[in-house]
Amino acid sequence: MRTADKFTVFCNNLRMSEVAISNIHYRYQKVTGQLNADFRQLNSGIEHTRYVGSYGRGTAIQVNAVDVLVELPNAALARPAGDSPLGV
């Protein structure tokens, strides 16, 4: 096997499986959906959040954590301590 072929195999082995990617998307949408329901009364599993970090850049390899940026409404900051769905 040529060096180029070995390198291709190596790179392919680093990639995440379709099952892992599917699980990430499913969990992301569940968490996002719950945050949108709690803070915005919105039924959406994709709005107001973004993948960040290596997964967001498309450079992730065999990750065990995915970074997500969540945009909360200003009203969430104005709630008294302990009065938010997050308990903060």
C-alpha cells in the first residue's frame, strides 16, 4: 500500500461515524428545543443556538463533547435569582 493510501485510511479512521453524528444532531435539537420552549415559548430545535469549537468548524475527530453557543433572550437576564427554568 502506498503512503498516500495509508494516509487516506488514517484520515478516514479519524472521522466520526454516521451514528455518532446522528446522535449529536438529535441531542442538540432536543436541548435546543427545550431551551427555546422554556425561554422563548418557541417550538424549534435549531433556532438561537450554534455549534462552536472543533465540531462547529467541521474539524472534530472522535469527539466526546460538543460545544454549543446558546443565545438567550434579554428577559432571561432580568429574572430574579432562582426564577428561571435553569434555577439561576
